[in-house]
Amino acid sequence: PTADRPRLVAEAHAAGRGLGAFNVVLLEHAEAIVAGAERAELPVVLQISQNAARYHGSLEPIATACLALAREAAVAVAVHLDHAEEVGLVHEAVALGVRSVMFDGSALPYEENVAATRDVVTHCHARGTFVEAELGEVGGKDGVHAPGARTRPDEAAAFVAATGVDALAVAVGTSHAMTSRVATVDRDLIARLAQAAGVPLVLHGSSGLSDDELAGAVAAGMTKINISTHLNGLFTAAAREVLDADRAVVDPRRYLTPARAAVAAEVERLLRLLAG
Ligand code: G3H
Ligand code: ZN
């Protein structure tokens, strides 16, 4: 058994590997992601977004379940709070034992993002917690796609120096919540950002990327690769197949079992692809 591992991103960065970070909505997602990682024999990040915590009514039940799965896993599993816009939720996550958080101030003006992120870093670093922040908003969170957004390397360097963050989410061509894998990333910009930032880079909205684009993004210098929508598409399609085929189904395990298996298989495949 392994404990929650906040340094997985730093370790992948040092090794030049990509690290899959997959979003947990339901307990079944977390079980599938850990099963896929165990089959691939590779580390993984289980991430819970502020929106997912809101869906459940609070962070604690789903975070506690993820921490328990991480402890019992046969591979290293980090539990991460994703896209927290409320500082109070970051503090709650840290108090629950979550040792990796993303504070998302990307919608704020630059100076406000710096100030708010710096405060989060101070709180988290005093408690052994890894901090990811975002600069240059990756669109799509509100349903509005903005694949044209770009993070400037000079701003990335200044932001990291001013805040002390451990990892930086950057805008390089992806957009959140894409249901087809047709986006492309600016590999030259990734290389320049990796050089300028000096900390691991995080790719959000990675569901919009093909296998080739994912591998290319890692080769160019991306470390943590966030994928959510793509797995939800597979999960829901597998459940729908059962529900469409048999309208008499009552037990949720009948459609959640194949849904969970579909996610586990894809997590195993993606982790191997990203690790190179
Ligand atoms: O923070 C989560 C990711 O950026 C997931 O984005 O749903 O487009 O894969 P996605
Ligand atoms: Zn994201």
C-alpha cells in the first residue's frame, strides 16, 4: 500500500514523463482510475474538481473515498483538488489530508491572480501541500471554447517567481470539455514555456487531443495531463448500451460495471501512452 503522493508531478517532471490526471465524479471513476493504473503499473493522479465537490454537496465524502483508494493502491496515487476558485475549499481540502491542490485564479486580472495564488502557496507549503495554479485561461469551463488563448512565456516566468507555485497550468491550444479529439497544441510554445517556467507544466482540456497530440505535448515538455470529458464519454456510452438494450434494468450495478470497466481500460492505455 502507498500513501497519498503529492510529489508525483515533480517526479514525472524530473524523469521527463507525462503523468495522467483523471477527474473523479463518482466513486466508480476513482475505482476505475486506480484499477487502470494498477494494470499499467504506473502512478496516477485522482482529481476532484470544485464542481464535482459541489455536485456531491461537499468535498469530504468523495475526497475521503479517494484518499482511502490511494492508500490501498498497489501503485502511487496522488489525490488532487482541481479548479478550486474558492480559497476556503483549498483550506478544507488540506485539512482533509489532500496534499495536492489547484488554485484557479485564471479568470482574475494578472496582479489579483498573483496575490491570491501567493496566499494559497503560503498556506499550502506550510502544510506540505503541492500547489498548481493557472495562467492564461484555458477556455471551455463555462461552455465557451477558446482554443486561441495562449500563455506568454515571460509572464509564466514572472508568475512562478512571484507566487512560488509547484506547477503551472498553461494555455497552449486546448479547451475544456471537447467531445471530439481534434484540437492541436502549439509544441514550440510548450517548449518555450517549459524553459521559462522552470516548474512542471499542466495541460488542461486534454480530452480534445488525439493520441499523437498527447504524445507530442509530453515530448515538447508537458508533464501533468488532465483528462475528464473523454473518460466520461466512454463511461456514459457503456452505461447507455446496457440501458438501451434492456429497458427492464433496475440495479445500477448492471450499467455501472461495464462503465467502470471501459474507463479502467482507457486509463491503462493512456497512462502507458503518456509515460512514453
Ligand atoms: O481540469 C480538468 C481537465 O482540464 C479536464 O478537461 O474535460 O476537457 O478533459 P477535459
Ligand atoms: Zn481543467
